[in-house]
Amino acid sequence: MTTPDPVPVTGTAVLRGAILEQRRDVALSSLLAAGQQAGSALVPVLIGVIVDVAVTSGSPGLLILWIGVLAANFVVLSYSYRFSVRAAERAAEYAEHDLRLRLTHRVLHAGGGADAGRLSGELVNISTSDAKRVGTANVVVPFGLAAIVAVLVSAAVLLTISVPLGLLVLLGTPPLLLLTHYASKPLERRSEAEQARAAHASGVAADLVAGLRVLKGLGAERTAVQRYRRTSQESLVATLRTAQAYAAQGGVVETSSGVFIAVVALVGGVLAADGAISVGELVSTVGLALFLQIPLSTTGWTTIEFAQARASAARIAAVLSAPPAVPPGAGTARQPVRGGLRLRGVTHEGLHGVDLDVAPGELLGIVSPSPAIARALLACLARETDPETGTVELDDVPLAGLDPAAVRAAVLVATHDAVLFAGTLLENVTATGAADITAALVAAAADEVADSLPDGVDSTVGEQGSSLSGGQRQRVALARALAADRSVLVLHDPTTAVDSVTESRIAGALRRVRRGRTTVVVTTSPALLAVTDRVILLDGDGVRCEGRHADLVESRSDYRETVLT
Amino acid sequence: MSDTVDTTSPLPGGRELLPVATAADTRAAVGRLLRPHRWRAVVTLAVLVAGSAVALLVAPLLGRIVDVVVAGAGSAAVVGPAVLIAVVAVVAGLLTTVGMSLLVGLGERLLARLREQFVDRALALPLEQVERAGGGDLTARVTGDVAVVGEAVRGAVPKLARAGLTIVLTLLAMGALDWRFLVVALLAVPIQIHTARWYVRNAGPVYARQRVAEGGLQQQLLDTVGGAATVRAFLLADDHVDRVRGRSLTAVDLVLRGIRLMTRFYARLNLAEFVGLAAVLVTGFLLVGNGSVTAGTATAAALYFHSLFGPISSALVTIDEALSAGASLARIVGVAELPAPGEPQHRALPMDGSVKVADVHHAYRADRPVLHGVDLDIGAAERVALVGASGAGKTTLAKLIAGVHRPTGGSISLGGVGLDELGPELARRTVVLVTQEVHVFAGTLADDLRLARPDATEAQLREALSTVGALGWADALPDGLDTAVGEGAHTLSVTQAQQLALARLVLADPPVAILDEATAEAGSAGARVLEAAATRALAGRTGLLVAHRMTQAATADRVVVLDTGRLVEIGHHDELVAAGGRYAALWEAWSATRT
């Protein structure tokens, strides 16, 4: 409920935000990186000075003085570098961390919609790899800026040596940068395609690993491997094309900066030959021209990394901007929640014109011969979706006007496919509420599950409860639903994997533990239906009949057929 | 290859990670992968050496310009060396493009082969091993580790290759100028070696912890994102965001710790640079003074040494990338190089669909036995229902017969042939297990079905779907059998997913089929649809049903009752009801609400 509602954002805004939110560290890092680059630019200048000393004076005292200056310069550049990198990496890591949390918030947002159409492996990949690439922008910015500073410092030194040389560097560098930029344009597109493919390939692999038990049961491992090989090869073809583009860009950058140095050396050499500058100044000039390769190729690296960061930011923005499955409602449920439900003319997927009333505190059974109808009903009650037509009301307030989180604070729909989370059995059950945990465990017969496990309620259940059997998982999930203690609880087939003796016990306890609050059980299990106040038989045309279980069994052959086989 | 980081430290909750290869095994595995591409590798190396060598001509050409100026040869003499510098740039650029493209292409090919081999072996792993390690371990390896190695193949490896070549060739070139330059330049080397050693020693443990933390983060994200619907239903978003935040901050903290080490590492490298450069400059001063070298040569030597700063840093900085890529590679190779599952020497063919279980014991953990000496004979085409309370060992027995696990004691044979003699290949064709776990594979519906029989025709697919009563809804999908299903695509209901599982069974067409609560997850309404589907899917096969719905037991040929790992009752439904034992109690509870 603390989660802000999803707002559409662009990739550019995501990237800009990632940098601006860390602006203190980015600025600090930029400043220090510039200092480091300036220091690095001075190294070739000092080399020239020392060569000059050797050629002209040969004085050991001067040599020692200038070596001392060189040492001081190294101290400055070394410390600037150390703290600039620390600040940049801090900015990168925290930007990545923030994006990861924003993505998690969005995926878990009560309005839903972000996980539709995406493999969860893909979403995980976006929150790790793509978030990292965007975070890296915070390293790219300071070092890109510092590279520009290095070019400027070099130009200033060159201008003091000779105006034409300085101008050459100042005017020659921008076209070089532009060239680099254009060489990286097609890369941005390719990088995007490559990342999408890589995400797909790892998504397929994660999907196969997730279905490992099924593959094993079927003996289909070999076929699955062949299928993965095809995906992997398709991904390879795409990456190879990108690799060639990267190599070509590297070549273009290297060639153009080399040619640039040749021009600087030519002009400097001619000036020195004419006596306009000294030999030492010529050495500084060529040293600077060589040194310039580093900041210049840094700008090339910057454009590549930025292209990747932009592609990743676009993928992140797509998740953050995913339209919610239900529009947010501002209202909150009437307090205290009495727990009355009313459906009027609800039509949605399998449901057609359903009118239905559940009184506060009632224990209602809903029987539906079609799983599709049950699913549509549950989705509408949880406000995972709004019905195509008709209204669902809680205590006379339409759900469509309520915040989905507010709906779920009052109404818990415990679906059949709800998962358990990594942690202990007890952590799973207590995660949702502070109600009487022991009563919930006993009512769901989950206390027996705990007894059969090595560490009782403190036993870990594995990812998605994988270390429990189906029946054990179901009972722990039921205990969790009961412990949540919502005013309205909708249970969907809670005991299908449980043996019949245990099921009877659960049915008996359900009534007791939910006394005074509304409970709807969507099931065809006679053991559960027998303890309800009233049962409704729901089919594609709406409510077909209603009454007490025992009466319906007696009077309705269609009910008997659905419930007793 | 750097020393492998040991990541096999025990995890909380009795986890035991999958194998991690040693450094030697990793090297050997890379060698094996490289072998089919050795010519490509040789050409790549040659082109890269040529490119780096050509690029080194720039410094002596610049020295040449200095000498020309000092000699007062006039401005025209400068043009020649300057034009050569431009030519060198063009040639070096071309060679770099070709060399890099070849190198990365080579790396990508090896990586593709490796990840395919990884998936191949990963899917062949015994389930117990995967479960002990946690599913996240496999997933993290196939997504995270493959990505880390891929980044290295695209970044660190080519960088290291170029830098290494440049360093070696530059030092040679300095020696060629004057041997004394080379000797004093090497003064920096002890500092660099000491620094690199210090770094690897200190960074290794930090990176190892970093990988564990990143694995934990990945696992948490999978747990949270995979269970997003449940998180929303139970309003657990805040709790899960906190969990992700905690894991993420731990990872961030360790990364920053590594960065602090790295920056101290660089400070020491700066010292080495200064010592070497000062030594080269002083040497040049002395040599120019006594006239043994020209100012141009001294310039070239100083420029050479200065131009080493970049490659040395870039080579040493890739140490940390190489460390984490090495650790990731070891984790991939650890699984990819597991021996392929062995097939027995002489295979016997099963004679029929009979199943014989003799004195079978099983324990997942030595101190907690699950089965205690179960004996069971099932005739060909017989239908047997397995009944008992949760945790009685029904699922374990089903998995043992299906060959998913190997019993810790006793023997199981199919059609008169022991599972071991049958070998995994033949066992898979003899028995299929449909579990309570429904997983619809991402891809088209037809692709999903063809997992069971890759060469099945469209007509066979439709027939299988029709057998399990699924053809109606399958045809009603937006693109029929070509509809993309599974996670992220069209979602099938639990019933539909189970029908799909049964259709796969029909396509696989094994003589023995085991259904483990295959109808339970679908909910009670779906269960009836599935029961009918299961009956048709089992026609003509030996069937073992793990039953919770007592109707399945009542209509089976025989019922077997398990209680805490022991077979306590066996017989026809009527006999067992009349006997008044455990089965009778279960039946009574079941039918009490139904009459």
C-alpha cells in the first residue's frame, strides 16, 4: 500500500533519473576524474620537459627537480582516481539497486499487469542485467566528462606551445567524436536485439530447468536439449553480428585517432623544424597526441556503454510502464468490514449475467462444473480484473471504485495455484497476519505436516514449497489463508490433494475457525460442501440452483452429478 | 585462467551446491572446446599479433621526427614519417577490426557450445541433486554465470589479448632501441607482480562472497517474481520488497568492498608506473649525455614506456573480471563436464508391462527412511491404485518405479528386467510418470506436445488431444495448436495443463504409466474431467495411480494401501472395505458426505 501507482515512463527518463538521483556521487566522481585526467595529460608534458633538459642543459639539479614534479603529479592523479572510482561505483551500484526495487515494486503492485506476457526469468534478467547496465551510466558519465577535460587540458597546453597546434586539436577533436558517435548508432539497435535474444535464450533455459521434474517423468530431456540448442544457435547468430559491428567500430575509432595523431605530429614537426617550437615542446606535443588516444577511445567506450544503457533503460521502462490490469480506485472499504458480497449481472469470460448475494458471516459453497467459470469468479472477487459488465460489491461499495490493495485487505482469495515462499513453514503461515497461528495450523491439519518434518514448524519448505508433497503444500497454504484472518475469505479447492480422513477434519474445523466472518468455498468436494450454510450451483448461464447441500443432493440430479461421482 | 574461486561452501538449510570444476578441469574443458576451432584460433592470433606490431611503429616514427628536427634536416623531411604514421593507423585499424571480430566470434562459439552442453547435462542431473542444491543454483548458472562469461568473452578476453600482446611487443621494441632501457623498465615489474598477488589473494574471498550474495539475490527475485500473484493476494508486497532490498544491499555492499580493494590496487600500480618512468627518463638523460643514444631514441623509449600504462592497467583490471568470469566458468563447467549418464553394456528388452517391486527401501536422508521394505507385483495392463495418508511414501514409491530416484535398497524391474539393466534410455521409453506438478513449457502447444514424441504428425497430436478430451479447447485457442502457451503467453488452466500432460503420455506411448495425484491439482471440478481423460490415456497400459479421490481406488483392479512407508493392505476395493482396516476407514470418511 506504500507502493506508488505505476506511472508510464520513457527509457530516457529512467536513464536520466538513474543519473540525477546519484548526482552528488556522480559530480564528485566527475570532478576527481577530471583531476586524474589532467594529471595524466601532464605526464607526457613532463616527459617533454625532461627530454628538453637532457638535450639542452644536461643539468642533474634540473633533472632531479623535474622528477620531483613528476612524482607530485603522480600522487595527485593516483588519489583523484581512487576516490573518483569509488564515488562512481557507489553511484552505479545504488542506481542499480534503486531500479531493482522499483521493478520489484511495479511487478508486485496491487494493480498487476507488469508480469503479463513476460517469463519470470526474463523479469529477473531485467532486474539484474539491465539494471546493472543502466547503473553503469554513472561510471560512464564521470569518465566521459573527464575524457573531455583531458582533451581540453591537452589543447590548452598545446595552445601555449603553439596556437596553430592548439587550434588543430581543438577543431580536430569534435569531428572525431562525431564520427565515433555515428559508428555506434547501428550498435544501439543491434545491442537491443542481442539483449532481447539473450534474455529469450536464458528464459528458455530457465523454463526447461523449472520443468525439470516434468521432463524427467516424461523422459523428454533429450528433445528439450535439442530444442534449447536451436535457441542457443539463433542467439549465437545474433551475437556474432553484433560482435562484428563492435569490432568495426573499434577499428574505425583506432584508425581515425591514429590519423589524427599523424596530422598533429606533421604540423608539430614542421613547426619544430622551422624553429617555432623547441624539441622538448615537440616531444610534449607528440606525447600529448599519443596520450589523447586514451580519452578519445574513452569517448568511444562511452558511446557504446551509453547505447547499451539506453537499450536496457527502454526495457526497464517497458516493465515500469506496463498498464495495470485494473485501474486504481481511490476508495477504501467501509470500516468495519461486515463482509457482505453482492454480484449483479456479472459477465466475464465464463460468467454470464451472474447475480449473487453472500450475507456477512455466511459460509457459502459455490459449485461450478467448469474450472473456467471458477477462475473468472475468483479473479473478479480479488479484483485481479474488473468484470466486462456488471458489478461486484463489498458491503454495498462497488469493488471497481476501490484500491485493489484495499479490496485484498478485506477479501482474501486463496487460489488453488498460490505458491509458498522460501523460508520456514512457520514464516509462510505468519507472513500474512497476527491471528491465532496455532488455531490456523490445527484447522488446516498443517500441525501434522509440521510433525512429520525434521524441524517441525521451523523446517524450511524449499523454493515454492518444493520440499513438501502436494498434500502438505496445500495444507500449509490453507493454514496461511486462515491465519490471514480476512473479513472475507474465498477458498478455491483447498483440499484436493488431501486424503479423505484429513479432509473431513479440515471441513469440520473450517466452520469453527471462520465463525462470524464471511467464507466462500469454491469446490465440488462434498465433505466441504456438507458444512456450508448454503450452496450455489453456478454454470455458464448463471446461478442454476441454491440451497443446503443435503437438500440439493436429494432434490437435484444435476447437482448430484457434479458433486458426487 | 585464474585460480578458481571455491564457492562450494555449505549453505544454510542443508543445501549442497552442484559441483564446481577445479582450475585444471576448467582449463582442460576449454581446451577441448577449442580443439575443433584450432585453425581459427591460430589465424586470430596471427592477425592480432600483426595488428599490435604495426601499431607499435608509431613511437619510433615519432622519434624519427624528433631526430629529423634535432638534426635540422628541414620541414620537408618531417612529411615522410608523418605519412607513415597515418598509413600505420589505417593498417592497424583494419587488422584490429578483423582480429577482434575473429576473436569474439571464436569466444561466442565456444560459449554457445558450452551452454548447450551445460543444459544437456543439467537436464540429465538426478533430481535429488538438483533439489539439494536448490533450483536457483541451476537457474543462476544458466542465466547469471553464462551472462558473466559472455561479457568476458566480449570484453575482458579481447582486452586482455590485445593488452598482453602490446606489452610483450613494446618491451621487445624498447630492448631493440637500447638494452638498458628494457632493463630499467623491468624495475617496475616486481612492484606489479607483488601488487597483482596481493590483489588476487585479497579479492578472491570477496568475489566468492559476492557470487554467493548474487546467487541469493537471484533466488529471491525468482521466488518473488514467480509468486507475484500470491504476493498480491496476500498483500505481501512490502515484505517481499524488503526481502529483495536486503539481498540486494548485501550484494551492493560486497561489490563496493571489491571496488575499494581494486582502487588500492591501482594506487600501487601508479607507484610502479612512476618508478619505471623515472628510471627510463634518468637512463635517457645519462645515455644522451654520454652520446650513446640520440634524443629521438630516448624520446621513443620514454613514449613506449608511457604508452604501456594503458595496456598494463587494462590487463590488470581485467584480473577482477577474469576472476569472476573464471568462477562463473568453473560453475558452468562443473555441471557441463559431468559424465553423460551411462548406458548398460548389454541391454535386455522388457518382455511386457509388468512391474515388480522387491523389498524396496528408500531414504532421502539417512536418518529419515521413507519406505521400509515394500513388495509389490503388478501384472501387465493391470490398474493399481495407491492409497494412503499424506507422507505415507506414495510419491516416493511412484518416483522409484519411474526410475526418477534410485532406491537405497531392494530392486525394481519392469517387464522382467531390472531398472539398472534397462538403462536410462530404455527405462524412459518403458515408463512415464505424470506428476502433480504441472509445467507448461514456453512455446507453442504443438512444441510442448512434441517433447514427448518429436516426430509426431499434426494428426497424431490431434488424436492424442482428442483422447484426453482436450481437442475442443485446443482448437478454440487463438492459433489452435500453434498458440504460444506457458509462462508469459496464453495461460492454460490447471485442468488444461494436466490434460496436456496426459496427452504427452499418450504420445510417448509407454507400456507402463504412473499417475501421481495427476488429477488432484486441478480442483474437484477439473478432477472429474481428468479422471475420464486418465482412464482413456491408460487404456492398454499398466497403470499405477496415486489416488486421493476414492473413486479412482474403487474402480481400480487392485488397491494398495501404504502407511508410514509400509504396505499394509492389498486387494480389491470390495475385499478391503469388507476387511474393515485402514482402507475401510478412508472409504468411510469419503463416502460419509456423499450419501
